[in-house]
Amino acid sequence: MPAGTLVARLIAVFLVLAGVLTGTELALRVASSEPARTRELWTERRALPISDLGALAPDWVRVARTLRPAVVHIGSWGLDGGKPAYLGLGSGFVINPDGYIVTNHHVIAGADRLQVRLFDGRELVAAVVGADDKMDVALLKIEARDLPVMPLGDSFRLQVGEPVLAIGCPYGLDQSATAGIVSALDRRIELKPDDRLIQTDANINPGNSGGPLINRRGQAIGINTVAFTTSEGSTGIGFAIPSRTAEPILSRLGAEARARGVPKR
């Protein structure tokens, strides 16, 4: 082989290796530049081990039995003339076994006292870790450990027609389940014109606000927030905040609370 050809090939190999190493170095720099994540707030991301995902009907019995214990009743009180006055009720669900609970901002708005009733009947006072009124999301904290947790799902994977389950406390009836389908995605409504919501025909009644909308894999893919109605009941048009929208907000609220000290009640 002529010396010139050998040198040219060696130079080409060197350039290829240099490119690979440079690319690897760049990837390492990008990875190291990302902030180190502390323990995730929403700890559970695994789907239930359900093998019949292609079946016509979801195994809602198993999903409900497993996840109802992670759903809570939330009662709110305000001070009226120095005396506690009942404001209303809502739902929430546990996303961390150390007592972090998700709900809607409008469930806790104006409250001076929040009381959470767990699946096992315990009633605990909750502190507000943080809230985002624009997105209608709030993060609460109760003094409890080893609580059942609602797994996180990916709302980006949802399709219209997919079956979903809503669990909440309509009219104060704890851990009630209703089933339906995803009616529409990226829905904008007058009450929340800046948000892109999941529309569902699973019954969402007063008291369901703040509860989870769950996929057939047993993961929360939304936070039930509002329903269209001409009366006090459901008309089969409910809306949920997508999990992909809520998760970064909850992570921010949790990080801000840890930085200043998580409030206690």
C-alpha cells in the first residue's frame, strides 16, 4: 500500500475517533450540567402488572381495589366571626408515602383549616405546601408515613376512546369510582382558556374535584377539576388537568417548600 494512502486512512480513522470522543464528551457535559435531582416527589411510576391490556374491558375491579386507598376526602373550613365555618369538600390523592397529597387549588382556596380523611378512617389536619391558582393545582402535606401511593402515568400517551376511571368523594361519599372514556384531548374551555384539558364522560360530580383520572394501567393521567352541568349533577362532560401539565408544577412546589422548610400543622 502506498505510504500516502496509508497516511490518509490513518488520518480518516483519527478524525472519526475524535468525532466520537467529542460527541461523548459533549453528552457528558450536558448530563453533568443538569441539576442533580433530589428524591422525586411523585415516587411511584410503575404500572400495575396487568397482562390483558388488549382486552375489551379493563380490569377496573383490580384497579379500584388497588388504588382507592390512595384517594382522600378533603374538607375545608374558614373563620367566620372567629368561628370555624364549613366551606366545602373535595378530593385528593397521595403521591408520596410521606404524606404529600395533590388536589385542586379551588378545593382549598380561602380555607383556614384543611382536614384530610384517609381510606382507613383517620382524619388529619393538612398544611398547604404550595399552590398554583392559574393551573388549579395544590400540594398538601399531612403528618403520616407509609401511605399508599397513586402511580404517575403519561397523559401524552392518551388516545380518544381510551377507557378511564375517576375516583373521588362526590357529595362526601369517600373513594367512589366512575368509569368512562377519554372524550377529547387538548380541550380548551371558557373557565380555563389557557389550559389544554382532558375531556371525559366519566361522571365528575361536586366533591370529585382534585381526585385522579386513571388509565387502564392503574396510573393517574389527570387531576379531575371541573364539569359542565346545567344543574348540580354530572352531564357526562368532565375535565381533568393532564399529568404532564401537573407534574412539573408539583415538582416546583415541592422543591420550593423543601428550600424554605415544609410547613406543618
